[in-house]
Amino acid sequence: MFLAVNIVFTSGCADSEPDRASGDELAEQLAERLDAVFELYGDVEVAVSVIDPSNDLVLHGNGSRLFHAASTMKVPVLIELFRQASLGRFSLDDSLLVRNEFKSIVDGSLYAIEDDSDDAIYKRLGGDMSLRELAYRMITVSSNLATNILIDFVSADSVQATSERLGTIRSTTLRGVEDILAFEQGLSNQMTSRDLATLMEALRTGTAVSEEADAEMVNMLLDQQFNSMIASGLPDGVRVAHKTGSITRIHHDAAIVYPPRGESFTMVIMTEGLENREESSRLIAQIAANIYDVLR
């Protein structure tokens, strides 16, 4: 059983109300439910992380397993952009040239973005866009072009350093997207569900950069346009601030979940192995639905 053998959790519910389940009991319930979901699918690797302070629950199922980060790497890029702005190095209203020319980290050779979910930004080539607008497009429509412009601006090394200061352990941000030479040499951005949950939890609690900066970043995540995974598994009225990531056989979603009543919590689901995006979306939605049902 996946979660039964890979779950790691901490809880502090010794003084919980008599009719309220402890963190340990909730973790066991989740393990049973999620194992039942996994049995419906084939050969797929799944990692699940949940941080729920209202239940004194921190749960990581396969949480240290490294996955290709796909577009979830845009979360630490966003945090680093806002961090540098908070230091006065620039204003988010400052502009950058919109260009489609980037250097491979392997040999400095030039490459261009050829696959993107954001068509509109290419109409702006040769013009300027504000850092804030680039960040918004990077998150809400997962613009690869905006991402590479921003990661060149703040530097991948700075993104990595800030992630580690916030508590990530195994994840790495090495480069922008679509650096094929780097990909062929195994140089890709990697992420664990534990580390991604750590970053999302920092945003949720206003400790990633500052309360004001984190609130603006969360608002961008709330405007996410791709909602077929975690969001689709949750009841109406639940708000979800999240970032998805998808490439071949890899589908992830990292979310801050805001129930209509009660405290928000963090949920990260990462998968590898399913070719069909509809199938992987359905799996992630089912996992999210069970987590929400147990915790809320």
C-alpha cells in the first residue's frame, strides 16, 4: 500500500476535544482512503503532502520522492521575484523587454520557447511588459516565455537559495523551461511534494516574503486558469490558490485551500506515469476530494 508504508506525519492533538479525531487518526483515515483510490489506477507514482494546522497535521506520503518539477518551479521563481522587489532592487511596475531568446545552461547556445500555454504574450514580442504582468501570466496561464524572462532577471541561483532558506531540502531550480540540451543531459528542475508544500505553506502564512507581498502572490494563484486537478475535486464555494505543472507522463498541482468556513490548509499532489492528462487529472481530483472530505 502506497501511503501505508510511505506516510510520515507529525501531530500534536493530545489535548484535542473528545469528539474530534486526532492527527494520527486523520492520517490513518487518509491512508485507507487514498490507497483505495490508487487501486483504481495502474503503474503511477504519487506523492501527497498536506499541512493542516487546524488539525495539527503535517502529512507526507512519498514526500521526499523527486519529480520533474514541470511548471511548479514557477512558484519559487515568483517568490524570488517578490523577495528582490521587497529589498528595493526594483519595482514590480518596472518593465522588461519581451524577447524569445535564451541561453542554454549547458553551453550558452541560444534557444527559443516553442511550446507554450500562453499565446497572447507572443503578440508583445519586441515590446515591454511590467514585472508584475509577467509574473501574473507566469502563474495564471503558466506562460513559459514570461517564466524564462523572469528567471533570467532574478537568476536561478537566487531562486534556489531563497527556496532553501524557506526550508526546501531536496528540490532544485537550475534553469528556465525548454532548455532541451540541459534536459538531454539530465539537468532539469526537480521538486518533492514536501518541499513544494513548504513553499505553499510559507505563502499561506505570509512568511515567504512579507504579509503584503504574499497576499499579492496568493491572489495571483487564486486567478489560476487551469482547474482540472485539485480544484475540480473540491466542493463549490471552496477557493483554491494553486499552481499546476504538466509534461509527458507528469502532472502536479500545489494548492492553498480556502474552505467557506474554517482555516485554510496546504495540499500538494504530484504524479508520474499516466500518459493521459484526463486520467491523471481525474486521479488528482479524487485524491483532493478525499483529503478535503476527511479534513473538513
